[in-house]
Amino acid sequence: MRNTFLLQLCVIIVLLQSCKGTKNISEESDMKKETLKVIIEQYKSSRPEFETLRGRIREYFETQDIQQNINVSYRIEKEETVWLSAKFAGVFEVAKVMMTPENIQFYERIDNNYFVGDFKLVSNFLGFDLSYDEIEHLLLADNIKFIDISKTDYTMTDESILITSSFEDGLVQTVT
């Protein structure tokens, strides 16, 4: 009887010892950070892999005075060169742009204007600094700048996830 009691006591001790208490869920912000990391990794893995990309964009341009359709053909050699060619009504070429990491070349056929320079002109025109990589990411509908998780938040709906990042230069980047 005593052996049975000792055996039962040992089994109970082993069972109690193997049961661990539940872990406390850390703060909601830590959980949100981990979820954001997973979302960003999935976003990065969905990027297309390519060496050369070609495509066309149809743009509709409207001001108070004019309405125009402009077709833009583009070719991108990843991390090397971006070529853009804009045609009015799909027939008359009105402008060409070639960008490399070092400079931008722009030729406007209507007034025969030509420009070769760096990215400061584009940065001044837009109001914030842009590099070649950021412009390439913009054309690929990718995030412009690196997403810093500490300065990023997200909201989820039934149809999409909206990721919003803030940067020191005042730029706010939103990715859906």
C-alpha cells in the first residue's frame, strides 16, 4: 500500500511539474510589432523579380484649359537605367527621359528643351529628396523608403492592410 501511495505521489509530482503556467501576453504594442514584421515580410516576398521590365501607362491629363491623353512607354533595367517615352494621342512623341543612378537626361520635343543633371532638380520640384532607387521603387509601385517598424503603424480591413510609415524629413509613406 505504501508503494502504491509513493507511486501515485511520484506520478502527481511529475504531472504537476510538466504543466507549465500560461505565458502572459506582452503589451499590445509588442504584439502589433510582431504582426507588422510578418506583414512586411509577406509584402517584400510578393515583389516581382526581374532584370528588365517593359510596359505602358495611359494617362489622362486635365487642367482648366485642356484635356489630353498621354501614353507613356517605359523600360527598366533593374538598378541600372529607367527609360520613359511620352506620346501625345499615342502617335507624337513629346518627351523622353533616361535615368541612371548618376544623372537624369530629359528631352522635350515640342520646344526642343534638353536637360542633363542630377536628382536635385527632381527633389526640388517635388519638395523632398529622392534618389534613383526611390524613383525606381515609385515606378514599380513599391515602397519608396525602407520601412522602419518603430515609426510604422498599420490598420486592417476586410479587403486590405494599410501600412503607414513616417520619416524625419516629414514624408509619410502609405502602402496598401
